[in-house]
Amino acid sequence: MATTPVDSATQAVRTMPSRAYMLLSFFAIYVVWGTTYLAIRYAVESIPPLLTAGFRHTAAGLVLFAVAWSRGYRPRRLDLLNGAILGFLFFFIGHGSLHWAEQYVSSGLAALLVASEPIWILLIGAALGQEGINWLNGAGLLCGLAGVVILTGGVGHGGHLWAAIAVLVGAASWALGVCISPRLALPRDILGRAAIPLIWGACFLLAAAAVSGEFSALHRTAISQRSLLALGYLVVFGSIVAFTAYNWLLQHYSATLVATHTFVNPLVAVLVGWLWAGEALNARVAFATAAILAAIVLIQRGDRHAELQAEAAQSD
């Protein structure tokens, strides 16, 4: 899902990575993350959504933390505090709302709504004084809003509309986490940086599941094999493999390059949902996909244009 900005210290220690690691890591964030939307849909068919997300992040977070601990990582108090903030924004609100919503909307639609994340980053960044709006990213903002309107206009009313709104709220929450993360002191260890927010997010999700009654509603005999396999796929590939690859890429490549996964994820999700689950692939989805992808392109070009202007001003 989304780009986490990299601090200058992290960028300074980048080394030339293995080409094989690079290719596998981009495959993970391009393709694997795109398929997780359908896996979420299958998992929540017979496992309550907050429990699905909570189990997923508990398993992934503990595995990553165990490996980080074995390599000598010891969390500081500040790591835990800031990890709790990001865990709340990224995984409790961001993923909790997505898992809940996929009970009502298709995986492809959810992925396209999540792809609005760069729009939220631009709006929140502008409000915080971190981003400037120029004609390029302003046009992208309008295109993205048009794509969201097209999508939400096709889901009708009632639970489906609320589900679409929940996905947008989750995307906005993730974007807020992206915007404030540069201001937070985070672990230098790549696995520790991934594990702490995952574990905190799992704690929030499981607490919410307990309050909402999902534990009492869970019956092991009612859980389908497809849901169990989907949950296992989310733990291993969606969280451990892809999220670790995402953090590794941010240590070796620019955030702008890593952010290109936002172009590919919704396309993969729509195609996979159409091929494997028979989800609708109609003109509305096609127009919305084109509008949102155009928005991402324009916003990124607008950001690059602003960077070049700033560099020119500094050189002058």
C-alpha cells in the first residue's frame, strides 16, 4: 500500500543492492500486494474482519520481531511509542477498515479506492505545509477525485456505500501516517521498523475485535479452507515478504521509484478479481481506473517538478 518517506541518514547509507533482490522485491510490492485484495476478500468470508487483520499482523509482526531480536535489535521506549502511532494509523484504521469493507465491496473496487492514497498525501501534506500544490499535481487531484466519484457513484447506497467510504477513510489514515512518519524517530533496524507498528496494529485490532464481539462470533468449524489459506497467504506473502521488501527498497531506492507500486497494485487487483472471482470489469471501472492512474502520474510529476524548482533555487 503507500510510500513512507526516507530520512536523509537512511538515503546516505544506501549501497548498490543485488539485482536479484531488487527484482524480487519489486515483484513483491507490484504483484504480491496487488493480489492481497482478493486474499482479504476470501479470508473475511468466514473469519470476522478485525480478527482476520489482527491474526495476520500478529503472526507477521512476531516473526519479524523475533528475527530482528536475534540480530541484536532491542526496542527503545521511543520506538514503542512511535510504533504505536504508526500501528494505529497504518494497520488499525488503514487495514482494519479495508478488511471490514471487503465484506461488501469487490477486491478490485477496494484496490482502486486505496489507490487514492497519493491524493490524500497531497492534501494532508499541503495542510501540514509539507507539500505545495502546482498545476500538475492540482490536475492530478481533480482527476483522482473524479475517479473516486465514478467509483462511489456505482456502489449504490446502504452498506456498500459505507464500505467504500470506510476504504477511503483507511487510505486517508495511511496517508496521514506517511506524512507524519518523517517527524518520528523510528528504529534503524529494517525488520524492527516493520515489526513494531505491525505488533501495535495487531493489539489495537484484537482489542477492537473483543469489544465488538468478533471473538464470540468466531466458530472454528465454520471457517472454510479457502479462508484459512487466504489468511496464511496474507501473513506470509502480504505482510512478511512484501512489507519487508517494501522497507528494503526504501533503503536502496528513491521513495518516488518505490511509489510506482501504486500504479500496478490496482491493475493487478482488478485483473485477479475478474479472472479468479468473476468480479465486474465494466466501463465504469475502466474509466475510474484510468482517472485514478492519471491522477497518480500527475501528482508524482508535480512533486518532481517542485523538487527540481527547489534544487534550481538552491543552486541560484
